[in-house]
Amino acid sequence: MIPVTKLDGSRYWINPHMIESMEENPDLTVTFFSGKKIVIKDKPETLIESIISYRRQIGIGKQEL
């Protein structure tokens, strides 16, 4: 799970493997495979870095080489 910040400032943890897409307009809307959407304050680049770090931490990056 990776932490994100909702618009009200609260912290929320998401499963990065369930993210289908992200759209910035101007806040970041994250859409999951379930169809659920959340709007967060985080920048796309920050979220992508968090996903990459998480995947490295659990050893997925080595399997994708």
C-alpha cells in the first residue's frame, strides 16, 4: 500500500496494483480497476515515484527486467 493525500488533507492508502489510470485536471484523479475514483493532492510524478519505490521494495522490479 502507498500513502496519498486526499483534498481534505487526510491520508489514504491505496493498492498501486489496482490503479487503472490517472488524470490531472488540475487535481489528480486516480481511477481503479473497480471503477472507483479518488481525487488527491499528490502530483502525478510523486505518485509514480511512490509506485516505483513500492515495487522495488517488494521485489517486483527485478522480475520485470
